[in-house]
Amino acid sequence: MSELALGLKRLHLPTVSRLYVEYEEKATKEGWGYVEYLERLVLEEVAHRIQTRIHRAQRAAGFPFIKTIEEFDFAFQRSIERRMLGAYLGRSL
């Protein structure tokens, strides 16, 4: 195992560890600079951590199933208007 792989493992950066070789090849092909290469790796790590946190919270909540806003039946539940949720979701619907 390389020093880089050991360091990433010690720092608990599994996504960076998994992707850095692939991204290095992309960076070479597409002409990314060092900052862009590092930025993309860090953004992937952050996105993975957010997704992991969401999955853990869903499991801990014990929901019988998960439903996205796109799957919600607004015709059935008439007391909730889709456009009113836009502010809570960070976008207009």
C-alpha cells in the first residue's frame, strides 16, 4: 500500500482513496490543474458523507419505506400544495 493510500485511510477519506487514480487520469486527459483535481476529489468526499449521513438517519428513524417528493401524491393529499413546499426544499416547484 502506498504512503498516499495509507494517509487517506488514516484520515478517513475513503471516497478520495477510491477515486484519486481515476480522477488523476481524467485530470491528465482534460487538462485540470492541481486545484481543480483536488477540488473535485474533496467535493466527491463531501457528497458521499452527506449521502451516508442521510441513509443512517433514515435507518435510525425506522421508516417503513422512503418516498421522494417526486413520488408524493399531491392529488390524494389535497391539504398540501406542491408550490408551498418550494421554500422548504430550496427551490420553487
